[in-house]
Amino acid sequence: MKKSFKHFSWLLLLLVPLLIVSGCGKSSSKTVKVGIMGSDEKIWKPVQKRLKKEGVDIKLVTFTDYNQPNAALTNHEIALNSFQHTYFMDQWNKAHKSNIVSIGKTVRAPLRLYSKKVKNVADIKKGEQITIPNDSTNEGRALHLLQSAGLIKVDGSKALPTPKDITQNKLNLKITPVDAAQTPRSLTDAVGAVINNEFAAEAKLPNSETIYKEKINKASIPYINIIATNKADKNNKTYKKIVKAYQTEATKKLLKKYYHGLTIPAW
């Protein structure tokens, strides 16, 4: 009997350190991976810092193109992403049979037509090249922008037109779809490029090189950017806390500081 008790005592002595180590390994903070485009790090890092004090540990995961963040989200490699507008999300869900939902608005980011060669749309000459993003949503959006600028006309029955849906092109412009991340580089050869704000910011394109920008009206509501997650997680309290931490006056000031009016708070 004494022998058994001694054996039990030794087991306890061995287990106690393990229990202590196990207890120390647990943290009250919750780690949440948030997928963003690299240019948005300067906006999200202060949010990350504020939430750390509240027990929420954000790990920022940066991406370089628009095909990666939603794939990572549906594969549960990240918990949230902040890079897309509502229209992009809806089209992604249809194409990939996914259930990604918005849990909060971030910014309006009007598309802009940039040029290093001309100062006005009217200066664009016959046969010149204009590049546009090649993902289906922004491609169609860019073509609508060029139509609004008076450069082309597209088939009005198509919500997301492609270059094949151009019905009028009096200047015989070469409309060339390229990867969205490559649009700033294309300005070396093309007379103009329709560039998403995050890539314009990364390339440090000045406002002075904008020759036309997308109008902000009811038609642009689907292009409000969002924080998104999988539908099953839409009511997650921690995720809602992250949205609230983003939607602050501090974030508005940072957007103004870094984007100089190119990106506008939408909440």
C-alpha cells in the first residue's frame, strides 16, 4: 500500500510541472489572421496595435493580387480579409460557389484613369493603348469608366462588359487587359491605365497624373470596400470588434494622410 502511494506521489510530481507549462501556454488573447493588400499595412497596423491592448492579436497577412485573399478565406487560412468591394465579392461567390459575406464597410476607392503622357482625356489620340485590370469585375468597371469619360461605348445589357462588348471606339483605341498589379508599370508604354487605388498607392502615382476618375453616386455603391469573412462566422464577436476598431476617427485621419483623398471612408 505504501509503495502504491509513493508511486502515485511521484506521478503527481511529474504531472504538476506539465500542468503548469500547459497553463502558461494558454493566452487570453485571440489571434485573428486578416488578409490585406500590402499597401494597406500602414492603415491596419495602428488597428492591430489598439486591439492588442484589448486582448485581440491581429496577424496581418499581405497579398499581391486579387485572386489570393478570397481563396485563403474559404480555405480557412485567414479569418477575415479587407481588400474587395461588394460587387467583387458577389461575383467571386458566384464563380467559386463560396459563402463570403461582408461584416463592415471600409472605404470608397474610385477607379482612376492615369497617364504620364497626356494631361486630359481629350488629348488621347487615335490608335493609342489604354490598359485595364483583367479580373472580370474591375475589367467591366474600367470599361464603364472609359465610357463615362467619352472614349468608348459598351453594350448596355452587360453588367460586366469585356473588351468584346465595346460597341463604339471612334479613336480605335487598343484596350488591353493586364493583371491589376501590373497596370502602373504599363504606363511606360500605354497612353493611359485604369488603376485600382491600392496599386496606384504602391506605385506612388501622384494625383496630377489622374486624367479622369469614377463618379461617386448610387451606381458606385456596390464598389464600397468591405471587411469580409465566411458566412458561418458573420456573427463572431471578435470579428465585429475588429470592424469597430477599424471604423474610427483615427483610421479616417490615416486614410487622409496616406491616400490624400484617393480613398474615402465609407462607414
